[in-house]
Amino acid sequence: MQPLDNPIWQALTTTHAGLAETCDEACKFPSEVSILAGFPQPTPENFASLATLLTPEESVGLFLQHLPDPPPSWNVVSTAPLLQMLCENASLSLPRRSPSTPEFIELAQSDVPEMLALTKLTKPGPFGARTREMGDYLGIRCGGTLVAMAGERLRLPGYTEISAVCTHPHHLGNGYASALMVELIHRICRRDELPFLHVRPENTRAIQVYERLGFKKRTSFHYVVLRLQAEQDLPGTSP
């Protein structure tokens, strides 16, 4: 299997192994880092291993090739199609940075409250109090306020995912997100890695921007959020 066909599990068993919580072949990030979890195949045995890693009411997000058929002990909270895009020839298409673009800043622990507020407002995808630990995160400030950001999420040998690309609604149209992505693409390529990302297929505006930056559609997943059923809700359990 190509590593990008199962990127969460590949990341958790390689580059992000230091963050991984594991049981047998199931792995997950700490909930404050990311909702994401993975395993080699969605078998009953692997679902059972993953269940041992969860706290009550904790949800996990999986990238699956097919719609899920989890054991009865699991609730499917939501499912959504997800498009994976890969940039293999970044140097051929990257635009030059505009002189009018504000300076980038390296986002640190002290910036986390503003990062959480910006991602809550713009909803680029799951972002937690410790997500910043997964890679480099860059931002742009205007008037002292964080108005745009982008960073690295899943990392596996040869590849780094660009994620949390977002701009405050009052600052759209200035090219901030593209400029941040270009800087991240350069950094990733300097490590002899390839950038990839995930996007909802209905987000055509973002897809067009990513294609202009050299990304091409690679494959599709089902993004599935699951949670364990409470014991009293399991079939055959007496009230």
C-alpha cells in the first residue's frame, strides 16, 4: 500500500510515533493534539484495540477507503467525503511572494489561544490545544491580531500534510493563505519531502487555489467520526 493511502496510521507509526497512543495495531493522537486515529485495516480486532485507548465520550476521526461498518459498540457520529491532493512539482508553479504581504511569524505556544479562536471562526478542520506540536505553524498579524495561519499536520517519511489553512473573514482576498502555503511548500521541499493536503470536494474555491499552487487530486477518503456507545445503550443491555 502506498503510504498516502493510509496517512494517519503511517504518520503515527513513523514520524509521529512519539505522540502516538497505541494498542496492538491501533493508534491515535492524544485528544488535545488531534482527533485523528488509524489502523492498518478496519477489522473488528483493530476497532476493539482502538476502543481501549478512548476515554468516555471521546470521539476519533478516521480516513477510510470505504464507508464504515464498525462493530455494534460504536456510533458513527458523522461521515463526509474527503479529497486528498498531492504536490509533486512545486517548483514549476509557485507564485512569487507579493511585496505587500506582511511578514510571516512562527506561531508559538503563546499564540495558541488566538490560533484556537481563528480556527473556531473559520473551521478549516479539527484543531486542538496541542495541534501546534505536530509541525511548523506560520501566521500573519495585522494590527497585532492573528488574521491568517497555516501549518503542518500529518508527517510521514517523504511527505508532510499542510493543514489549518485559514484567513479571518475580514481579511479575505489579500492572498495571505496562498502566501503562507507557498512558504510551507518551500520548507517541505527543502526537506526532500512532498506536500499533500485534504479538502472537502465541495470546496471548489479552495481546490482551485491549491491547483494553482501545483497540487493535483490523488485519491478520495471517507472522513468518519466515531464514538463508543455508552454501556447502557448497547444492544441487549438491560436498563
